[in-house]
Amino acid sequence: MQCKYIILVGDGMADDPLEELDGKTPLEAARTPNIDRLLPQGRLGMVRTIPEGMEPGSDIANMSLLGYDPLQYHTGRAPLEAASMGIQLRNTEVAFRCNLVTLQEDEQGVTRMLDYSADHITTPEAHELIDALQRTACSGPLNLYPGVSYRHLLVWDGGREELQTTPPHDISGRPVQAYQRGYHQEPLLLQFIETARDVLKDHPVNRKRLAAGKHPANAVWLWGQGRAPSMPSLKERFGVTGAMVSAVDLLKGIGVYAGLEPIDVPGATGYLDTNYQGKVSAALKALHKGDLVYVHIEAPDEAGHEGNLAKKIEAIEAFDAQVVGPIVAGAVQFARVRLLIETDHPTPIHKRTHVSDPVPFLLVENLNTSTKKEDSSNTFCEKLARGAGWHFQSGVELFDYFLRGCQ
């Protein structure tokens, strides 16, 4: 019997117990009836997705959850995003993630990271800005490539990747001067950053945003640099084909290197306004062509970075209602389906950045089994998963177990 594999990832859903939720986490407080309904059928556990000594980024965590040891294969975040954008990096090229951000100088003259996403600038607005920067701020070996919303790419031919850089979402509200010192080691990058600031300051897009009460994209922030990795495909490793459904280039890039088809869904934004229905439809359609689909939802992570509890709960509930529910309902057309629901890393509301703690998962051995247990009154959360006593030391181990269960 041919088996289908579905992996649903709510980015950054895990969190800490919060006083404002009477000691519950956002996962515990959120209404997740579709996931909870699966608890009697499946098995809860915890998985460590970030190897010791590595930064708790979505690149490392999702690479691990897709069965690739980051210690062996990870070279940087930006090269993965480059792959999703169809950019084939040469051996001499280094890719940098290039965020459009909002910096603000306070009354003491200290410049701070006001907004790592420039108020979640729209993709059309961002493309206008990136086009202007490519024409005026890039020269010689530097080239910009437009992505989605605030997420873009800078490729530096002949560059080096050993610079010390920091993700902007890790320093929300903090002074930026100490985190910019790495750029001063490279005059070409420093010139690009300074020219970009001048170009963005009075650009018509930013004038309109300010008039509308939105944060302007008044600076660029470079980070996550690296060279192209070398990864065997899932077909080579397991004989499995499939697709990656995500709004963000990072996940699509991981999918490209894994041999999964990156599916572009119109209206997929990586935020609360994303096209959930389109993602679900694309995922179910992909299962007719391949064996596995990996569906990634970014919104809970974005809410965590914003420190917005209400939005995080809203994002978790949307993941349950608009992704898990329809996916489970649509999967009845396949005879045998293994389902894995997980989060890649915690993004605690009070910390507003990623941490490397283990995260909960739910594995359903056969979604369409004919002997379903009674509904559970429990809810999918960190506490229940820890108490289940099933632990994996890496996402690689969990993925291997998940995939080999049908083989």
C-alpha cells in the first residue's frame, strides 16, 4: 500500500508559560480542536531541533526536521533562500539575507531596531525599493534579488562569509551600533548600506507609508550569509518525492536542495493574511504527484517576534482551523497517510526571538485508520508532550522514524 506523508509546521508556535494566561502557554490557551481531535489517534513527544552550539534559526530547525543534520549540511541561511529564487550560486559567490528594516534614532541620538520587517511591507512596495537600490546602491560584484515582503537577497561575488552578523529580529528595540561593526570590516558592504540609507530615506514608497502611519523601510540589514551547500535529495536517500509549500524563500530553498518541488501559492505572505486555502489546496494536489508534502506556516513566529500575544494565539488558531482541519479532511482520499504536526523552535512572546529548547510534536501513524479512539479532552501543548515521555535528540531522528514507518 502506497503511503503518503504530510508534515505540518507551525513556525515558532512553542512558548513559555505566561502570567497573563494564568501559567498557560499560547499553545495551551489557543483553541485547537482539529489537532486535539487527533491526539487519541497519535502519539505526542518532544524533539530537539537545534544542535548544541548552533543558533536557533528557522533554517537550522527546518533543515533538521526535514532529515538533514545542520552540523553537516548548513552553510548559512541566505544560500538556501537563493536556491528558492532560482539563483545558482557560483563557488566565488556569497549570499546575504537583506532585510528591509526600520531604524529609529531616539532622543539620546541612539539608533535602535524599531521594526525588523518595516511593518511587514508589502511585496510590491518592497520590489520598488529593491529595484531602486539595485540601480543606485549596487556596484561591481554586488547584486540584489527581490523576495517576499521584507525578505530579500544580496549576492557578493568574491566576498567572504566569515563576518559576524546578527538577525534583525533578534535585536528588536535594541541599539544597533554594536551589531553593525562587522560591516565596517568590508568597505564595499559598508558603502552599500550607507548608500541604501540615503536612497530609502526620501523614496516615494516610504513617503506614502509615513503618510499612512506605517513604518518606513529606511535601511537594509545584512545577515545569514554563506555559500551554496551540497545536499543529497530525499529521493536519493529514501526514494521519496514531494513538494514544499511555504510563503518564505528560506523553506522553499531547503526544499529545493532536498529535491522537493517549491510551490508558489498566490497570496501567500508569511503572515496572518496569508492564503491558507491556497496552501491547503496546493498541498493536497501535490500528494497526487509525489509521496510527501511539507507545509510551513510562518505567522506564529512573526507574532512571537512582535511580542504580540493576541496575534500569536490568533496565528495558532488559524493554523489549526485553516490548515490542519482542511488537510485532515482532504487526506481521506488517500488510503494510508502518516501525519506529523510540529513546530520548529520556540519564539517566546517575552523574548521576541528564537530559543533552542525542545519542541512538541504529534505523530499520527495512519490518519485514515478504521479504528479511531474516542475524542480526547486534552490539548496539544508543551506540557502534555513533555509528559508523554517520548523524546528525540534531533529532528533528523524524528524524520527518519516518521518516514521509515511506512517502508
